[in-house]
Amino acid sequence: MLTIPITPSVEFDAALVRRLTQAGPRYTSYPSADRFQSAFGEADYRSGVAARRAEAEAGQARGLSLYVHIPFCQSLCYYCGCNKIITQDRGKAVQYLDYLEREIGLQGALFAGMNRVEQLHFGGGTPTYLDDAQMDGLLACLRRRFAFASDEEGEFSVEIDPRTVTPERMHVLRRQGFNRVSLGIQDFDPAVQRAVNRIQPYGQTAGVLAAARAAGFRSVSVDLIYGLPCQSPDSMAVTLEQVIGLKPDRLALYNYAHLPHLFKSQSLIDAAALPDPETKLAMLALCIERLTAAGYVYIGMDHFALPQDDLARSQREGRLQRNFQGYSTHAESDMVALGVSAISQVGGCYSQNEKTLSAYYAALDEGRLPVARGVALDADDCLRRSVIGKLMCDFALDFAALDLTGLDAPGGAAGYFAAELERLKPLEEQGLLCLGSKGVKVKLRGRLLIRNICMVFDRYLHEQAETGPPPRRYSATI
């Protein structure tokens, strides 16, 4: 196995985090999804695809990423803020798959002969709510409509709920073509699990993960959440020890944002049992300390990976990208998102599907793509998207590498962003970054606060500042 020297990848400064944390976007897109407009429709999306086809015909073809949203779950996890449908009625999945295949047909026709699928991700909800035969049929439909990279070249992932997947099914999923798997854990402590209505014994999860290894999955990732009810540094330490013992290739460590006004299920959580901000900060420090000591590299935001994993390798090689699934290993790929509420990113536009099944079905019954809203980016948006992406993925910004085409920028990038660079100076004084004539370099102690740094370049936030603070729909940056 390749041995890669472990060097520090992040520095935790509690006082700095305490002082600077604030509400802000997660930047899975720029502009962020709350800026999407209902005036953007199917015709705008088709125009975006047509522009990409023209580029492909001129020899500038890009890889393609597919996201498939399966919204169904058997039971409700109280903390969840995803678009999901809790049901035991399996007939709903049958109907949904019929409409999903119609959408696949429409999107496949748009991209025919143009791209090769290098990434596939099934998210939810719970994708493994589908049975083996349904999954076989859906994958066959995708492969009829799109050309796929080989198993060796492509990254094809699926989210699973270890409570509902047997070790035998892990082997089936691998035979179906998935080569990366993501397991939800959140916390192994029984009291925490009861408080969020997700009972998931350690042994059950360990058995599924072992089966994934035996089945030949190339990468296994797990999700944890800190800030859940009944959690403490002591309980989190036990969960961390168990998770590190399982040695997943990747790990996502999410900060629980209690927003019951946005996510109704969170109102079922006893707010009095939630850890206070200082306890959350202590848990975050503990997680960073234990994970980095175990050899994990801090990728950014809430992601860690072993140095040999493709995610860490992509970051070292400058190929890391950020999209609606978090960090991605295939830079510059367009994303076509399929299913209710799914968000696509194609060239200079974002588009989101209808959020309810009834509206999603109605659009497809009319033979049209179920685009509900979106945004077409102008030259300034594209530049700022590139800046934020580079900072989020590389923790550095090279002014010379920025494309200023279509912008009035006689002073180059430094001149164009003169106001932003001035706003960065207080962050430089606090040790988050270094400013130079050639660009920006984020220091180790600034990496945890990368969202704060990126917010400086968010034109929409600064335009909104005159009317008040960021809305409550944003989570805290830490």
C-alpha cells in the first residue's frame, strides 16, 4: 500500500472559532440555492445544455455526473432536514420509478452522444428503500440512456441505511455496479439514538461495513453528527473510538443545526437536551484531534479522508470540486440531477426540480422536464463561483488563474476584488489567511472557518447586508 506522510491539515483555535462563527451558506453552489428564481424554467435549462453541446462539438467535452434522488424512508429520523417521504407503502416507490424513468428519458435525449458518466450518486431519503429488482431496473434505464465510464475509471456511489441493508445485499449492490458506499451512523450512543429516533447498534453497522469491504467496494464513507440531543464529549469519544476502529476511507462530520421552523421533524427533538455551544465546540475539538491523530486528512468543511483515498488524492492534485453532494473527485463535471427536488448544475446554470411529488408528476405527465426554479449565471457569478470553489477545495486562490472574460477588470483580479481584499484584512490580522499580490493562502487555523472567508466574495450577501443579517435558513459556519 502507498504510504503518504501525514502532515497537519487543520488547526483548531477555540477562541477564534467562538469569536467568528456566524450564519452563512455552505456553498454547495454559488449563487446559493436560496437565490434561485421561479422565473427560470425548462427553456432556460435546455439553453444551458445546448451551450454545453456546442462546446462538446468544438472539442471541449466534459465528464458528466448523475445524481438520483430516492426520497422514501421507512422511519423518521428527527434531526433530518432532507427532502424525504416517510412511508411503508411500497406502491409509492413503484409509481415514483415510473416517472423517474420518464425524466431519465428526457435528460438522456438532451445529452445523447455528448458526455460520458464518470460519477453516479444515489441519495435520499434512503436509496436502498428500493428492492433489488427495482434497483436493477433503474440502473438498466440509466445505462440505456447514458454512456458510462468503466468501473475502474468511474465513481459510482450509493447511500445506505445500515438498519435496512443486510450483508448479502452489500454484495448485490456491488454486482449492480456501485463501487463506493456511504453509511449513515450519526452516533452510536443508545441515549442519543433514542433521542433522535434512530436505533442502530454498533454491531449491525460494523457487519454491513465489513460486508462492503468483502464485496470489493473501493471506498466506504460514514456520516457523524455532533450537537445532537444527549451528546457530550464523553459519549462522542466512545463513538469516535468505535468509528476509527472501523477505519472508513472517508468521514463526514456534520454540525447539527436545530431549525424546527424549517424542518418540522426537528420539533420532535427535546431542545432542552441539546448541548450548549461550548459543549458543541468541545466535541468538535475532540473529533478533529482524534481523527487527525488516527491519520485522517481534513479535506474541508466537514469532510475527512485517509490520505490514500481518492478524495485526498484529488485535493493534492488540484482536481477537487464542490457541488450539491459535498466534495467531488471529478473537477469540471456537469451534474444532471434526477428526481423530486434534485438540483442540476450544467454549465452556466443551476436548476431545481419540483419539490413535491404531485408537481413533479404533473410536469412529466405533460412531457416536460420538471424544472421548478433555477438561475442563469452572469460573468460575475461565474468568476465568484470559481473563487469560492478554489478556496473551499484548495484553501488557496491564484489571481493569475482566474478567468476574467466578459468583465471590466483593468486592474486584473486584484483590482476587480479590491473591496473584497480590503474586507479580508481583518481575517488576515486574526491569522486566518495570508494576502499577497498574487493571491490568497488560507492558513491551517483558517481552514475550519473557510465559509467565513468565502462569504467575503459573496456579492448577494453584501447586497443583502443593508436590509439585515443573513436569514435563519443558514446554519452556523461552525
